[in-house]
Amino acid sequence: MFPTHRPRRLRANPMIRDLVRETQLHPHDLVFPMFVQEQTDQAVPILSMPGQFRHSIPTLLRACEEAVEAGVRSVLLFGIPNHKDPQGSQAYAPDGVVQRAFQALKAEGLPLLLMGDVCMCEYTSHGHCGHVDGHCVDNDKSLDMLVKTAVSQAQAGADLVAPSDMMDGRIGAIRSGLDAAGLHEVAIMSYAAKYSSAFYGPFREAAGSAPGFGDRSGYQMDPANVAEALKEVRMDIAEGADMVMVKPALAYLDIIRAVREITDLPVAAYNVSGEYAMVELMAREGLMDRRRGILEVLSSIKRAGAGILLTYHAVEAARWLREG
Ligand code: PBG
């Protein structure tokens, strides 16, 4: 007997494929991470991340307008200060580069949700994500720096703060700090399950944030663990996270799925710099159809269970999705 079912019937033409597609990407799913630095009026290309820039405040504003026109609704800002010190003081300076960028964006009144990455590593001279004593990153002393950073970003105009440092207790500390400053409406997207990953390589070159000694495996998670990710997610939810993130995305699709199954909160995933560079370098070498590759990556992350996709491809992807 020939089979009763012929699955190819549902693949016969674009109309029927569109009808039965289980995962639909939408421009509203996308968050565009962007870098802003002091010193210059130019946008400086980031060599490790072809197509991405370290913006000045004026070029950031133009790039955000372009993102809005493409259909992007959210941006995540990373600041790159001129001056780094052991305390990372530019992270929470009221006139720090990221604070000034938020103020300028707010003044512009674009229909954009403004997110701030809260971490110390771009701002500290030692390149670690918190307070360093000798060769140890002191968890509890780091909390105060992170709270000050989150509050100052929110006061400058961030609608949401996204702590990426992986110190214990930071979500509760930041929530209390925001509330004490009257910033009840500012949401927290926790980098809840953030792994100690080799895929951050290009970012560290972009942000000049590679650790000066040691590595981050004393605070970021071991790539081999899954139960621990669920523990981190549950703790951050108990401390008041509004959304939880898994990072990186592509090498951690099983983690995204597992997190999706244990929470009702929105789940985000960060398609990180190394994952971006892999696609760009393959496309540049003619080894992959770039557009198909990018949409396949994003679709796989959404299919795994993430409703929010942080991606350096946000602007282009939004344009393609609108074209249909
Ligand atoms: C800051 C931070 C990092 C990334 C986001 N926030 C780097 C790191 O932890 O070393 C990585 C983003 C990317 O690779 O695209 N802690």
C-alpha cells in the first residue's frame, strides 16, 4: 500500500506553506543591541562584527530612526566610556555616555523601547563585571555598583534595564533600588541564564571589555549545565525579574526550551556576537545564502521558545519580514 499520508501536500506551494507555518517571526519580536561611545562624531565600524558600529550620539540617533523605519521597536544600549577605572564610575555617572544617549533618545521621542545593559565590564579598568578585590570579584560589593548603574540609566530615560553581570542577588537589589528611587514602572529583563561562552569574543573586541586577568567562569555559568539554568531563572523570578533571558541562543536552544516550560514570564534569547560573526563570515565567503541563514537562525530561536530575540541582524531582518 502507498502511504495514506503525503506530507509533501502541505509543502506544495508558498501559500500552503505560509498557512501551516508553526513559527512566525515578526519585527516586534526583535531587539537591536547597539554600541555608543564618547569622543567622536563618527560611527566607527566594528571589525570583529562586520556591519555593526560603535556609534557617537548623533549617529546613534540616526541609526535608531533607521531602525524604527525598518519596523524595530526596541534597542539595547551598551556604553563605551573614554575613561575606565577600577570602580567603573562611568557606568553610573549622570553624564556618562549611555546616560547622555538615553537623554538624547528620549528627547527625540522616537517610538522605541529603550533598554540599558547593566554591567561593569565595559567600564572597569580590570574588565570584570563587578568589584575586584585582589584577584576575586566580590559579589556583594558589586551589587551597589550595579544598582547605581541601573538607577542612573532609568533616570536618564531607559524603560527597561537588563543586568548581564551574573552576580548573585542582583535582581532583588536592582528592583529595590529602582523602587526606592520611585522608578516602579521600569522593568527588569534578567540575563538569568548567561553562560561563560567563547561566543562573546567579537563583542569583547567591540566593547574593549575582555577581562584583564582570569576569565568570567567564576560568575558566568558552565556551558555543560541545564538544571543550574533553571535554578538561576527561578531565583531571578523570585527576586522580581519581569522577563528572563538565555544567552547565548544558538548553542543553547535546549535551555531556551526548558526555561519556556517552567515560566509564564516572557522569555528572551540573545543571539550573541560570535553567532552573528559566524553567519557574516560564512556569507562573506560565499558559503551560505545570507538572508536565508539569518532568518533560519532567528526562526530556530523563536521555535525553541523565545518570544524576544536580541539580534544584531534586527534592522535587516525587520525589513525583510515587512516585505514578506
Ligand atoms: C557584558 C555583556 C557581554 C555581552 C553582553 N553583555 C559580554 C560578556 O559577558 O563578556 C555579550 C554580547 C555578545 O557577545 O553579543 N557582561
